[in-house]
Amino acid sequence: MTLFAPGTPCWESGDPAGPDGADPPSTVCGRIGADVAVVGAGLVGLSTAYHLAERQPSLDIVVVDARRPAAGASGRGTGLLGPRVGPPVDRAVRRHGPAVARRMHRASVEAVRRVVDLCDRLGVPCADGEQIVAARSRTGLLSLARQAAAYRALDLEVPVLCAADIRRRVDVPYHAGLLHRHTATLDPAALTAALARACVAKGVRLYGGSPLREVRGGDGHRPELLFPHGTVRAPQSVLAVNAGVAGLGLPVGTVLGLEVHAVATEPLGHEARALLGHGGLAVIDAVPLAPYFRLTAEGRLVVGGGTALCPDGIGPRRRAVLRVFAFHRLEQWLRALHPALAGVEVTHRWAGGIGVTADGLPVVGPVRGRPGLWYAGGCNGHGLAMSVAHGAYLAEALLGDAGPREPLPWHRSRAPRLPVSGPARPLLRAHLAWMDRTARRAAGPALGPRG
């Protein structure tokens, strides 16, 4: 493992150079015009372009990325496709009321269905399965109890599993869990690359190697997007850049970029695979930041979670040391998960970025004071399903469709402010450290007795 590298995911599709997996897309040079410009060739941006081109093929659509499709967060996740948006359901009820909390959950369930359908259309392998939100600490059990009560009160079907129910699915001694049916696991880089290919096939112009430097326009003027070697002008523009919006000076609130981590093993033997579930099953700890796991189609065990880093203001050497520590913790947890994993080789270690907001809700909506400019980001680590759904939602909004009949509960122009700089910044780091300690207590040095 190279000390300073963010690592390479274990996905067979890797990190594609372009939509066809060969030559990278050309950079933005000179002045380019379009009907719609999308910045960001991740799942949100490509989903937006794909749904626009599908619904109105005559549109001239441009997608620009700082690097290339799937090179960012969309290709570096862990491939868990399940329902969840915003804070846990009990907290959503307290903050927003039962009606909004119910809409939030149903929107996330619908988003999962959209991705499964899209994978089928694009020929992307997708393993249907279940997600278990499980607990083996007092903190986790209390969280599960509150969530279970909220699901029952909202008349949402999320069954409670006892320890024996979980053990029948996976040979790990959790105390209790909540079962989300009709979920899936997949290769997120493959989905992103397939979306890029589908966009190009529909006539979308794709550019890479062009980081966004500035957004001009306002007071009735159409947005003008400035890149190192050229500009793009379009009546409608979408910034699907997640936490990358921070340096652009736009009034979207704070979408903070955090670095999260994952490791993957060599393909396991048939016996170990049978003990740890199947390719469509994912087990997630109820405590935030505590590790979670799932199997890939080729039998690798992928473990994510653990330490989250706030990289801004950290030098490269310090960041690299913290990254190595995060990988080490995940590997320790992995080997303690089951005796069959004691001698397994960890072959892949990688880091990826997520965008978080103070209230846990995404931001999807028009940028205030910038006519024709839209922004989407801040899925708080639950973006695989919601990113695709946000793209379809933005396409409908840009086309002026009547649907969806109701705006998303997180349709808004800005997120709350977070203390990401100045004298208040230590409070943010202290909060992340507290979450890390809580997750560490939940994970423990080992899983304990296996009886």
C-alpha cells in the first residue's frame, strides 16, 4: 500500500478512463454553448443528463468533469443499495413530523427501485438482497428500539429481527436488527461508467480533465461556467459536485467533505462465503461510523465505515498517516468478525469522499440569486440510490414537468451552516472524534463469544 495514495477499489471495472473504458474525454477548450450544462460526471450528473436526453432527445447537453466518469465518489463507494435518506427515522419524525418522515422513507425506497430498474436497462449486474441494520452494543440497541417504534407508528414495514433471525442469515452474533427488504449490492463504478456510455450514445457531449473554477451570471443572466482552458454557457446548468461546491462562493450553505474508508479481501472460499451471507446481503451497524460489511459477486468481503476524516486543513503527511490508521482499524475489525477470516488476505484499501450537512438532509434545488443554476449534493453517505433519483428529479424540474406532484422534502436552496473554518472549527473536529469513539465502543476490539 502506497502511503499517500487513496487506494484502488476492488471493482473489476476499475476506474474507467472514459465512457468506453479507453480514451479519456477531451477537455473544455474555448467557448462552448449548450441547452443544458452539467458539472460532475458522477451518478447525480450522469443521471441528470441521461434522463434529460431520454425525455427530450433534441436537447444539446454537455457534461463536464474535473477528471473522468467514476473517478470521484461515485466510483469509490462500497456498493450498498438500500433505503435511507436524512437522519434516522425516529429523529426525522421529531424534526419534521410523521407525514414528512413517511415521505422521506418512501422516497428512498422508490430510489432503490429506480436504480435496480436502471441497472437492468443498462446491463449492470445487481444482486438483489436484504439490508440488516444491526446492533451489538447498548447504544445500538437503544437506537434500534427508537427506530423500530417509529417505523411501527408510521405504518412502514421494517421488521425487527432477533439474534437468531440474524444468525440464520449470517454467522455473526448481533443482538437484534431491523430488516430492509428489496435492497441490493452492486459495483458503483460499473453503474457510473454504464451511465456515461448511455449518455454518449444519446448524443450527450462529455468532457473531462476540466475542474470548475468559477460560476458567473446572475441578475437575469444565464450561467457561465469557467474552466482552466475554456467556458461553457447554457440557459440551464446543474452543479452535481457535492462538497466540491465549497470553493465556488455560492449560497448553498455548508456541504462538508469527509473522507471515508473501505477494505476488501481476496475472494473467500465457499465455506466462508456461506457463513457470511450472500452477495445481496449487507449488514450495517446501527451506530454511525461503526463498520459494516457485504460480499461481492466474486466472493470478496468488503468492509467500510470506521474513521471519517475531515481533510481540509490537514497536511498530506498527516492525512496519509490517519488514512493508514483507518485502514488498520478496519482490518482488525474484519479479522474479528469471524474465525474463518483470521488468515484471509486484504487485497484492496481505498478512500472516498462524501458530502455531509448539519441536519443530515441533502440539498437539491435552484441556487438562490442565480437564475438557471441548480445544485445537488450532501447525501451524507447514503447517496448510491438517492443520487440516481436526484438526477431524474432534476431532469423533470429542468424540463418544467408537472411531476413529481410533491417536491422532495429536501428540495431547498441551501443547507445549514457548519463551523468549518475559523475559531469554531475545533468544535467540528471534537464532534467527529466523539462519533469515532462511539463507533469504536460499538465495534469493540472483537465480536465476543460466538455461542
